Amino acid sequence: MNDVSDRLVKIFAAIFPELTPEEIRVASPASVAAWNSLATINLVSLVEEEFGIDIPPDRFEDLGSFELVLEYLSEAAPA
């Protein structure tokens, strides 16, 4: 497990407190009923704050799972 992944799990847990860490790691809108557009905005906001990045609104739909957010961060987050 790496630091980015651990930090991202904490963010997802803040948005989706009913999920276990294992469920978070496979979370997507299809598997989490509470994942709606408001949850996406909250998730993006927390990710931006935690990682010191700005995510353009046109990229929000690219962040449709824990894995995709993690992948985005590996490309966008400062080292």
C-alpha cells in the first residue's frame, strides 16, 4: 500500500462512511448507491485539497472509480 492510496481511502471514507476500506478500493458509482453527482463534487473537492491540485470540471467524469481517481493522481499530483 502506498501513501497516496492510503490518503485516498481516507477521503473516500469521509464521503462514503458506510464502506469498509476493502469496499472503497473497488468503489464506483455502479457499486455505491450513494455515489451521485453531489458525492462526486465533494470527492473532487477533498482530493484537490488533500493533494494540492486542481481538477478541471471536464475531467470529473473520468474519475468514476477509486482506481481511476488513484490513476489520475499518479499522473497529476506533484511528487
